[in-house]
Amino acid sequence: MTHVNPPAQPIEVLLVEDDAGDELMTREAFEDNKIRNTLHVVRDGEEALDFLYRRGAHPQAPRPDLVLLDLNLPKYDGRQVLEQIKTDPELAAIPVVVLTTSSAEEDILRSYRLHANAYVTKPVDLDQFIAAVRQIDEFFVTVVRLPGRN
């Protein structure tokens, strides 16, 4: 029997983002939209894996209900993180939205081949960026049924 979260229940969101400006805009989108979801931020691929596996500085990390993943990260890039998430049976059910500046067809195809749930190119305009993050968040909170937490 599969348990799913009721619609509109606040969720745990892991943002994997090394750009402080993009992090700030994402936080602003959450705050402006009165989104009650918890936003956890890690700065590189290695820290993302530490968070997901509850090791290093993150032994008490919650299991995220959604991952917003930049591709161009230090240490392990986003493609490596995505591949690790989607090939691990314990993590594979977590939806991963690639949120990146790259609009290269190669990055889009590779992300979907690695089983990204969505690929969103970051808008350059502040208002459009905030609107895009809000739409992603609202979709995963109010429309999509997410797997239950462990």
C-alpha cells in the first residue's frame, strides 16, 4: 500500500544551488508566495549527497519531498547528483526538478535520460524567475501527489 501526502500539505524542499543570488531569489519566491514549505539549501553536489544520505554536517536532515537541482555545481555536478538520486532505490522516488541556466539541448536530453522529473531554464528576469519557482512549488504542492515520507 502506497501512502501519499494530502494535497497542499507543506513539503520539505532541497535546493542545490551554488549561486547566492539564485538562492536569494528562490527564498524570495517562497516567502512572497507565503509558501509554508521548508527550504533547505546546500551549495554543491557533495553537500547535496551528504544531505540526502544524512551524513557529514547533515545527520538529522529530513528526507526531501522535492529537489530543485542546478546542473553546474562544484565538487559533484548536478548530473552526477541526479544520477545518484535516480539509481538509488531509497532516493529514486524523490521528484527532481533541474533548475539551471543551461538551455543546451544536450543538457536537457541528458537530464531526462537520467530521469529528471522536469527541466526548467532559469529566467534571467527577477520577476520571471520568482514566478517560475512559484509555479514549480505550487505544482508539486497542490497538483502532484508525492510519495509518503520514510
